[in-house]
Amino acid sequence: MPGGSVRPGEDPADAALREAREETGLTGFSVVRKLGEVEYDISPLRFEIQRRHVFELALLGARPERWASQEDHDGGQETTQFECFWIPLRTAHVLQSGQGTLVGRLFD
């Protein structure tokens, strides 16, 4: 599940689109709707409460079943390699670090 920080002065929806492109390597995303905002305590990784903006995105065009991607972290640290794949929405509540918190709103 792509995610990341909103840059100073950046609209949260624009940040969601940027993060989706950066982390998946795919283009053609559009915002369908905002599902909401949540706060998440990421302790003990860091003693920090994160405010998360959660969006439903659509992907136009080709959808590979499984693919490799990477995150460059704006050159600030070593590149992270990803193996990306789709999971059924009905099982997305199991995503780590609370990232599946608002997935139920997709069925509203």
C-alpha cells in the first residue's frame, strides 16, 4: 500500500498521487475520493503519532499482476526495493501498521 509524507505546501491528494507513482512505478492514477483521516501511533519504531490522509485511487491502463519497483527516498537514504502485487479488497484490513484502517469505506 503506497504511503508517505505530505510535503510542505502540498495538497494531501497530490501527495497520495505522487507517493503511488513513486512507490509502484506505475502512472495513470487518479483520485476517486478521500476515505478519511486517521491518527496512528508508530511506536516502538519511532515515538510518533502520524496523521494519515487515506484516498481511494483508480489506475487507468495496464495493470500488471506482479512487478518490481523501488523507492528512492529523494536520494536521502539507500533505495528500498519492492515486489508489488494486488490483494483482494476484502482481505486488505490485514495490512501492516494500520494501513487497512479505512478499507471498509470502499464498500460504502
